Amino acid sequence: MIFRKKEKKSYDATVKKPVIKASICNGEQVAGFADINTGAFEEIMLIRDDADLDEFRKQFGITTDIGKIY
């Protein structure tokens, strides 16, 4: 079995902002990026608990607060 190092991913902060899209109906949360100009949402990963949110932050080097959209 081959193990690969997890590479830090990046995003263009001038075009996209990290957000969590939350469902009003069932509470499901998805982390991703919203385009600042168009508002289009790009899903990255499902957030089930704080560990998933921490992993999302680590993958992209996010240190700021992440907003929520509904």
C-alpha cells in the first residue's frame, strides 16, 4: 500500500471565499467556496463534526472565520 503525503491545497482569495452551506431542513453542512462576484458555490467536503471542519481548514490553510450560507 502506498501512502501519499497530503498536499496543502490552495484557492484564490481574491475570487473565492470559504463558506459552509447549511441546509435549513435537515441540518446538513457542506464546506466549500463561494465566488465573490457571482455567488456560485463549489462543494468541497461534507462536514459531520468539528474534526471535518478542522480538516477542511488544514487542507486549504484557512485561519479566518468561515461564514455560513443557507
